[in-house]
Amino acid sequence: MTTELVRFGVAMDRQLLAEFDAVVQARGATRSEVLRDLVRAEVARAKVADGAEAVAAVTLVYDHHVRDLSERLTELQHDMGEQVRSTMHVHLDHDHCLEVIVMQGQSHELRTAAERLLATRGVTHGGIEMVAVGLPHRH
């Protein structure tokens, strides 16, 4: 499938353009390629904001010495039911673990679930990356 390319002009602060060009050069790409990537990412974020069906990766870094934290995180994930599709647990050092939780469902529900996980006492860092997708109907 070929699409028609459209040229357009963009006005940008000189310093911001210099910083953007450094990103372009580091990627070994062109301005157009990087701008297309940025626009695709923003369009995907806008679709997620509309309450679309989505998949999400939630990352949590936490101190595993915090009392009952692992159990609380596991319980929260079990409470989410079929929204949690997979998890990965990595030992970072003697005190810290990284957990990646892959979820699927309505974007607003995934965001709420992620916020609950991230707000759990002992979680020191984390975030959510979400993409709206048209997934097949679950039976």
C-alpha cells in the first residue's frame, strides 16, 4: 500500500531545531523520518486518551525489603483479573527489583490500575506505556 506524501513547512525555535537535529543525527535518520515517528506516537497517545482498547506495559522498581510489598503487588494484579496478561520480575541488586506487567483492556481502566500499582508504598519508580490497538474479541 502506497500513500501520498505531502510536504509542509514547520516553524521552530532555532535552539530547539538544533537539539532536534542532534536527535536526528544520533538516529542516523532524516528530519522527516523522525517527525513521522513523533506524529505517530502522539496520534497513538491521543487514541488512548479516548478510552480505546489498549495494551500497556507498566514498569515498577521497588525495594523488596518493604514489608509485604511483593504480596500486595501480586494481590493487586490478581484483582485485575484478565487485564493482566503477563509479568516479568528482575532482580536489579540486593535491594531492588524491576517488575514489568503487560496488561490489556480499556485505556482508562489500565491507567487506573497502573496508578494503583505505582502508588503502592515501596514502589520507588515506574511508569506506563500504553498503545491503542484493535484487538480481536476475547472468547
